[in-house]
Amino acid sequence: MITFGVIGYGYWGPNIVRNFMGIDDVTVCSIADKNPDALKRASKACPGVELTDDYTAITGSPDIDAVAIVTPVSMHFELAKEALENGKHVFVEKPFTATAEQAEQLIELAEKNKLRIMVDHTFIFTGAVRKIKEIIDTGELGDIYYFDSMRVNLGLFQHDVNVIWDLAPHDLAIMDYLIPEKPVAVSATGAAHFNHGMENIAFLTVYFPNNIIAHINVNWLSPVKVRTTLLCGQKKMLVWNDLEPADKIKIYDKGVDINSTEGVYNLLVSYRSGDMWAPKVDQTEALKLEVQHFIDCINNNNGGPNANDGYAGLSVIKMLEASNRSLQSRGCVVEL
Amino acid sequence: MITFGVIGYGYWGPNIVRNFMGIDDVTVCSIADKNPDALKRASKACPGVELTDDYTAITGSPDIDAVAIVTPVSMHFELAKEALENGKHVFVEKPFTATAEQAEQLIELAEKNKLRIMVDHTFIFTGAVRKIKEIIDTGELGDIYYFDSMRVNLGLFQHDVNVIWDLAPHDLAIMDYLIPEKPVAVSATGAAHFNHGMENIAFLTVYFPNNIIAHINVNWLSPVKVRTTLLCGQKKMLVWNDLEPADKIKIYDKGVDINSTEGVYNLLVSYRSGDMWAPKVDQTEALKLEVQHFIDCINNNNGGPNANDGYAGLSVIKMLEASNRSLQSRGCVVEL
Amino acid sequence: MITFGVIGYGYWGPNIVRNFMGIDDVTVCSIADKNPDALKRASKACPGVELTDDYTAITGSPDIDAVAIVTPVSMHFELAKEALENGKHVFVEKPFTATAEQAEQLIELAEKNKLRIMVDHTFIFTGAVRKIKEIIDTGELGDIYYFDSMRVNLGLFQHDVNVIWDLAPHDLAIMDYLIPEKPVAVSATGAAHFNHGMENIAFLTVYFPNNIIAHINVNWLSPVKVRTTLLCGQKKMLVWNDLEPADKIKIYDKGVDINSTEGVYNLLVSYRSGDMWAPKVDQTEALKLEVQHFIDCINNNNGGPNANDGYAGLSVIKMLEASNRSLQSRGCVVEL
Amino acid sequence: MITFGVIGYGYWGPNIVRNFMGIDDVTVCSIADKNPDALKRASKACPGVELTDDYTAITGSPDIDAVAIVTPVSMHFELAKEALENGKHVFVEKPFTATAEQAEQLIELAEKNKLRIMVDHTFIFTGAVRKIKEIIDTGELGDIYYFDSMRVNLGLFQHDVNVIWDLAPHDLAIMDYLIPEKPVAVSATGAAHFNHGMENIAFLTVYFPNNIIAHINVNWLSPVKVRTTLLCGQKKMLVWNDLEPADKIKIYDKGVDINSTEGVYNLLVSYRSGDMWAPKVDQTEALKLEVQHFIDCINNNNGGPNANDGYAGLSVIKMLEASNRSLQSRGCVVEL
């Protein structure tokens, strides 16, 4: 039996609690939040769980094996550090930390103490992303050309981070998971339409080796909700529309074949257009699979790399940091 | 009666010819193309029109009042210059010229010779764009925050220009027409997946004063066709989906109101979400209105500025030139 | 405080329980179901509520003021009758009863005992239907011409009723609520593709005075889910697509004006096509409003007619009965 | 070389002329229409073709081999009869004739004179319908359960026929082509909202052996355009949305398997839900293929049955006649 404490019971915390509670050999024994309203909600939803407004009651408790940190990002480092120092495994909300340096310290500390640290990159546990990964791995798409993602709606303005830090971690984690190459540079542009200087609309380009390119369009101020990713390979092309209730993923037998033996002006482009195919996508709740995965890793003392381990979190934070620097120069490329 | 010669009878030329022919006091007397197949098509479609493979037969003819240039962009400058020097009004396909300097020379020449020069920015004559302009002018959207456009499909690879020069002139012309401010800087990223070094996917950010920002996503290698523009104002937001057969424009009574009297952490954001409205859009063929407009300008000797005059063409070329420079540095901002 | 017993805890029962529990002055004290698995689920979800497999423990309990009957339709009459005879208000799942005669007996019994009986026509409490009703009442659509509804998907085959009894009660209740005239006749066609003789696809036409016509297409065996209603009036037309996450209702300023002063062959038809408008729709859970309405009626001892009272339930049952007779003759009209 | 005369140059006539003209060994030598405006349009579009307002100039001309009749249905019989009696092959617009008796006479006359008579059931030559036929013929869908088609929009009110005669011939011809069984009975309901008594909205059910059922929803008074057909088989299900620019046909690996060895209440229904597949659909203009097919039949003196021969036209007319009788009794079934 693994005993859990959860710090933070705001928007996402209840989902974390519900899913950890759903696992057979896990107990959630304690929930902490500074906000009395949050604790009130927790007391209704989780009768019998200990409630506290003191985070150290969780990070320091001798009865707790693992901690889930579901607070604003500015508190992630301090809380995770304390928990790791006290011998607890840690599950941290995305984005992992406020800086890459903090992420590196946490990874080091976890390794030293032989503890698991994992970042809540929920999307890579969705049926859609797992299916796309599977399709890429079979080679059906061929070499990847680009990844182009749009994640916009009339969203909640965050006070402490801009729209890239809020929304792009989803896309960056997915991109990292799907594209076999490592990103090498970032260019970001955007605008802040209100006086606190935090971008509410932004556009991120990520460069990879071999001309692979990724682009992410994030926006808190859109009249319509869009969650669409284009993923184009040499052989086939894929569209993932996460808002479709059915047929979220469509694979098009479309593309161009280029024979350019005689130089630019004799370029022979032939266009292919064939059938489309929409594979069935598993509907299991992603967070359920993700927390089960965390528990499995703890139980198996599996020290190997994982799709959402500290290094995966670190990779996203490096791109976020680079995007901030690029934003300041209105798009100048920042090497990773 | 205005007598017209048309140079270039490839993909778009037939539409130009058909629309000029449709105007009462216009005659198309001559069509030139180097390609014998093009002339063969022209002979079938336009019995009675003189055909030639010699462009100077048109630019130099004493019987011709006006010339439409529908060739690849590399030839625009030379042909337009010759026509203007021979006293002919000129209608040029987009993009206007290969360089801003060429555009400036043509504008100067036309003004000196009291001739009209116009660029085929067809989209600003569509019912959709005219309606959006009308809506913006009434103030219904409030101050503009951003313009975000996506124009992608499995498109024809051009040999002489990249995807920005091919597709973005549409969006840049529309953007210039709709946004009252003047663009001040450009950042562009993209990738060329084939060995001729021309980008087939690219992302363009255009900066304006007052935090207005525009973004344009163009792509010749997309499995699905998308032609969507988000246009967000302080009061309302607009979505234009040009692929919708009906209800192309939707105006959302949505947005956020921000009261930030007490600093970032006391930011009070209130969200508005009301009705949606889709105005009826005029279905008249845009090119028909555009060529009629060109003829009206010639007839009225109207020397004032026009939405698609040489200066409008020049503005687009300046942004295209800047985008090329920015692409070379992988996104560094280029002032206009 | 009103004390409730709920009979039936299958697919829909938990929603009923949750919503009654959510009302301040209501207690759900007892849940009955013959199925031990259902009771097990109830014990987890509703700790503290008494559980039983004996329905008479609820219909006969002196401590219970009102009963919700959420069982298969074949048991509605007997259970409702017992509850009413024991002085309890009754909330019955749709369809109200298995026969019109049963419905009439229950209405009479409730009136005699001054008790409320209500049928769970949830849809008429949705934001969409309430908004459509409001629009019709303002006269914006003009006189109604037709109501055409499609409700199909790969649905659960019911064992005891055909697809009309399962799905059409939604549409019939909505239709009754929206169309001011009373239906006069029914024609139904359909087919049963499996050997138990229950139609799994069926088409229902309902005739009204003044040439108003309604049509309902219900189907358990469709590859795609459709929930769309066309509602056409003399002045404007409305489309309600319940699967749209936003903009569920669209009102089109479209139609025809006919001047036929000189007979058929000189009929002058002029077509109108104007703006489209999508009003904001309230998102409150319909069942929450409905159960609150039931409680209000009990508290106010409000004896007047209600949109989902016994008479509303009876009207639907009469049409269902007529549809069964019409199905047997493959479409012959049955007067109501 | 086959010489053609075309009678009727209204809405559809120009398409017929253009397509016959496009065939190498066909000449359109003459066009007839009573309406001077129609002849004026013809003179512009077809310089060199003889024009007349006298139909007998075509049906009686010794220089004409074949006649296309593109007039209102009331004139089909007389014109086709005259043409056949004068030794001409006949291509008739749908619906074939005003009565089944007329259709039978024309078939007999054509056979006696060894002439071809064909009905313009354009849709069965579309890439979509040909692909669906191919899919059915491979057995991929399994035995057909139902065909459910919706064809509605704000359409032109016809003066001489109701909406079933105007729109349903498309669906009935497609249905006849796709479903291997022969229809046995019809039930039709509908309403006429204007004073000439012609239904502008109607619903048609067609019964086949083996519980196969078809349903057709036609409507001239819909705010939105819908052209969708559901086709469900024992193994797979198909949706054809003719308004989709791409992916018009989608095949769902979905369905139910029913084991009912122990009677109704022990019915075991298992639901299947797998991948979706959208085959590429040929984009060739259907009318082009159809007129080529007509010419091929003439040239090959091919006397065998064809998908759109007189018998195919007759089958549709029988169902239309039956639907009229059923409409009069508000839905009573009419045997075919």
C-alpha cells in the first residue's frame, strides 16, 4: 500500500485525488491547501481524508510515501525538494518547475535518493497520442516533416505565467514524445493585450535537425476552441482534432514525391491523394493511466527513463525558458 | 472603350480574360504567352482574340490602352515598366514585384505618366472581406487585438518563390486592408523539406503599434485545406472560415474585461459570452468587382489612393522581403 | 423538508438521485433496486442512504413524501399507483406508462388525492428548448410550418420496447411543448432487423391542424450520432443541433414569400436569405431544473397544468400507442 | 458521328449540351426551346448550333440520330414518343414520365424500333455512388439493413410537381441501383404549406423483402442544405455526405451482433466499434460519364439492361405514383 499526500486542491487537484483514490493499493491520506474554500470542497468530496493548510504537514509526514504537487508553478521547486529530501516520491503538475536549473536539481536529488519524480504530462497518456506514437513507430508516416499544433480558446488568464507556459507544455510534451529527434532551437513571438505584460497570444517555432520543424499556436483570447495538430511525414499525413467526439485521428494517404535530378526549374513534383483512415482510439481516461504508471514505477523500482520523468519535464522547461528569451527579442532564435 | 492586352494565360489568366471581357466598355484584343499549349487553350476559349508569343507585341502596341500581367513574379517589373513607358495602364498579378525597389520605381513611373497601376489583391473584393471591413469600420469589434490566419492545403509547389511569397500576399493584403495601423516589423520561421531550399511551410508574425499582432500560417504540404482567420477586438471577436459555403463570417459577443487597478495579482478578469451572429455575405465574384474597379479608376482618372493600388502592392512586398531576411536568421525580427 | 425514495438505480437512476440530493430542502432516504450490483453501486455513491430490493418498502413507507420511479416502463403504472394510493407525490421516468389508459388512471388518482405526478421529460428543461420556446413565443419565427427531428446513433437495444418508445418520447415531448396546436393523427413506418420483432429503426409523421407537420427519425443502428431538429416558420427557420458544443441553435432569416393571386402556374415565389443568429443558450443541467420544478410544485401545492405533468405524459403515450398501431399496418394513419 | 438535338435549354439543358459536345464523335446540331431568352443564352454559348422554338423540328428532322429531352416532365412522353417513332435514340431528363403507363409505352416502342432510351439518373454515375456500389458488391457491408437519405435545402418550388417528384428520383434511382432486392411497397407523408396543394416537404418509406427498409426525406423549405445518406449493413455501416468536399464516403466498422438463442429477454447484444475508412472517390463529372455511356450503348447496339435504361426509369415512376396515392391517404401503404 502506497500512502499519498496531495498539495493543492484547486482546479486540477480533485482529478488527481479521484484518480489516485481509484487505484487499489493506494491511499490518499491527506490533502493540503491554503484556501479554506478548497478544503471545504475536499471535505465534501473525500470524507475521511485529513485536511490541512500546512504544506509541511505533508512534505514532512513520516506516514506518507509519495506526494502530488498540484500548486502554481512558482511553488513546485520548494515543495518537491522538501518532499524528496524527506524520502518521498513526487508527482508534479506541469510545467515542472519555474527554471531549468530547478528541474536539474530535482532530478539530481531524486536520483541520489533513489526516488521517482514524474511530471503530469497527461496528454501523452491519451488514447489519441498513444495511437499516434504507435503509427509513427510502425513507420507508416515515414520521416516526419513537421508538427503544427493549435490550442486556442477563451481561456482563463493566468496571473503568474504567460500563455506559452500555461498551454504549450501540453504540445511540447506531446511533440517531444512523438518526434524522435531532439529540438535544437526556439523562436517565439506574441503579444500581451493587458497591462501586466504577460502574453495572452503567442506563436512558437521549434527547430530540429533534418529540417523537421514544429509550430505551436496558443491563445487565451479566441472566440472558438481549437485543439488541432497536423503531423506530416514523407509518406502520409495525419490530422488530430481532439475536439472530435469520434474519429479524432485521421491519416491521409497524401503527399508529394519530388524528383529533382535536374535542378530547381526541372523539379518534378507528383502529388498523391488516396484513402483516409481513422483508427479507433482508446477512450480510457488519460490521467487514470498516468497515475497507474507512476505507481507501477514506484512498485517496480523501475529506474529507467520514462516518457514523463524528470528529464521529459526538463526538456519542456528548457524550451519554455528559451521561448521567454525569444519573446523579449520579438522572435530571435534561441539555441537550446 | 478600353482596349486590353493580357500577358500570361496559365492558371489565373483565363479568369482575368473572362472578367475583363465581361465588362461592357472593355475589349480584350490580344493575349500573349510563350507556351503554345496556353495559346491553344486561349484560341478555343476566346475566338477572335489575337494571340502571340511575343510580349512586346502587347506592351508596345499603339492600339492597347491597358495591360494585365499574369506571369510569374520575376517578369512583372520588366513587363510593367515597358507598358507604363508606352503609356498603358497596368494591372499586375500578386505579388506585385520581386523587390520593393522595383515596386517603388513602377509607382513613380505610373505617377509621372499619369497612369493607373493596380495589383490583383482579389481577396479584398470578396463579399467576406468587404463585410469584415464594414464591421470593423462601425466599431463593433472595438480596437483590434490580433489577426491570425491559416492558409494551408496540399498545394502546388512553386519553383521560383517560397510558400510565403505564394500564399501570404493574400493574407497580408487583407490584413493591410482591415487593420488601421501600419505594420512595423516582421518575424518569419519555416522549413524547406525538398532540396531546392524554398520553404514549403512557414509562419509569419507581423508587429504593429499598440500591441496589435498578426500571424500567418502558410503551408503547401497539409493533408487538409484550411482557410480560417481569427480577428479579435476589444469588444467582439470574429471568425472567417472561407471554406464554409454559408455563414463564412461569425461574430461572437465574447471577450474579457480586465480591471487591473491593483496590480498583477489582483487582476480582475471578467469573461463575457453572448450571442453569435453571421451576417449575410455578398456572393458576387470578387475578380469581377476588382476589374470593374480598375476600369472605373481609369475612366474617372481617379488619382487618389486605392485599396489595391501600387502602394498597397508595395506594402506587401516590403513585408515579403523582410520575411525572407527573417527566415534566413530563423526568426529574428526585421523592422519595416 | 421533503423525503424522497427512488425506485430503480440502473442507467438513469444515479442522475435522479444526485439531482434530488442537490436540492436544499430534499432528502433521499431510500433507494430500491432488484439488482444487487445496482445496490452495491448505490452504497458507494450514497453512503447513509437506506438500500432495499423491496419496492413496497418505498411505496408503502410512512416516512416518504415523494417517489421517483426510474424502472422499465412496464412497472411504472403499478408502482405509481401504489405510491399515489399511499399519499406520495410521484416523479416517473419517460415514457409515462405502457398504455394511455394507465396514464389516465394515474392522473385521476393524483387529482383525487391532491398529489403531484410528473413525467421526466428532461429535454424541455434544457437551455436549448427553453430558448426555442422563448423565440417561438415572441413570434419571431411566425406560424410554424414543420418540425423535423433526427435522433440516431449506435444505441442500446431495449428488450421491452421498440426504438420509438425508447427515443421518440424526447422529440414528442419537445414537439408538444413547442407547437401550439394539438396533434391529430400519426403515421409510423419502421423495421426490426433482429428476431424479436421490435423495430430498431422507425419514422414517425405527426399531423396537426393547419398543415403543420412533424417528423421524427429514430434509429438504434446508425454509424454516426445525430441529434438535429429543423423547425421552420413562415418568417424564419431554426436549426437545433444538440451535439454542437457551442451555437446549438441557429436562426436563419430565410424563407419564401408566395403570392399566388393568379393560380398555380403564375405562382410568384420570392426567396429570402439574410443573416443568421445563434443566441446564447443557458448551460444549467436540465435535470437539475426539472427536479427543482417538481419540488416547487409540491411546495406551492400548485395544481395548475405544467409542461411535464400527467397530461403532458399522456399526450406522448397516446402518440406512442397510435404509432404502434400504424407500424402494424405499415404506415396507415391513426387518428388521435 | 452521332448527331444530336436537344429540346429544352433551361436550368439543366446547358449541362447536357456541354457534355454531349465534349464527346469526340458527337455533334449537337440543334437546340429547341419555346423561351426566347433561353435561345439567346444558347446562341452565345453555342455559336454555330441551329436554334429553334419548334420541337418537331428536332423530333422530326431526318439529320438527327438522337434526342435529349430536357423539358418539364409533362412533355416527356409526347416528345420521346415522337422521337422514337422517327427512329431516334432518346435521352430523357428525370423523372422519366408523368405515369408508369407512359414509361411502359416508351420502353415498348424503343424495343420495337431497336432504339436506346435512357433516363438521366446522373447520380448513379458519380464517383461516390459508383464507389458505394463497388463496396456493396464486395460484400464488405454484409446484407443491407436500411438506406436512409435526406435531401433538403431552400430549393426552387416547382409548379407542376411536388417535392417528391422533384427531388426523390435521385434517391430512388440510387437506392434501386444499390439495393439488390426489388421494392415492394411505399408509404408517403408530407405537407403543402402554400395554396397550390403541392407538397413542399415529404417523407417516403420504401419496403423491401427481408426487412430491408428505405427512407427518403425531401424538403424545399429547409434553412440548411443536407445531402446525407446512411446505409447500414449487417457487417459495416456507411455514411455518404455529398456536401463534404473531401471524404464524402465513410465506412464504419461498427455494428451489433445479436445472439438470441434464449428468447427476447435473454437477447445478448454485443456492440462493435472499430476503425473508420474513407475511400478515395473519383471526381470525374458524373454527367460526362453518363452521356459517354449513352453514346457507347448506341454505338455497340448494346441491347442489354443498363443501370439507367427505361426499366430503371419505370421503377422510379412506379414508386412516385405510389407515393402520390399514399400521400392522399396520409401514409397508407401502397403495394408496388
